[in-house]
Amino acid sequence: MSYSYVLTPAAQVDYEESLLWYLERSETAALNFVAAIDNTINLIYQHPKRWRNPYKNFRELSLKKYPFAIIYIIEEDAKMVVITAIYHHKRIPNKRFRR
């Protein structure tokens, strides 16, 4: 069963800042980053319970070619995946769940 998804404002800011960083360096890298995010989000909302649950009700899935993880929670009643962060691996790991 497929779920719908939504990005929180903080996750949207993460996404936009990361995209701008890649755009400053290479348009190709930016396009590939967008495709990687889209593909990963598609996997998540099609099978949200498939990936690991490292902390409380948060789950995460890392991108394959970029150093980011998508952090999300599942709202089962609404059949909704709420993406709380698009988190760079170099950030402080303990703070990825504090949004």
C-alpha cells in the first residue's frame, strides 16, 4: 500500500540549501542530486516500514551516491510519511532526530 508524503519546513530548507550548494559547483551534480532524492523518497513512501528505525519512531534511509540520509516518521492513521530532515552525514549525528 502506497502512502503519501510531506516535507516539514526544516526538511524543505535542508533540501534547498543542499541543492544550492550543488548548483554552485555543477549543474549535472545538482540534477543528479534531485534525482537521487526523488528516487529515495519514492522508495520510502511506497514501503515506509522497510527501513531501519534507529531512534523512537524515526526511520532513515541513506542516499547511495550522496552523503545524505532522509529522516522520516510514519503517521499510520493518515497513511502519511512525514520527512523531518534531509540530513548530511557530516553533521552531528545525535541532532538528526531533534526537529
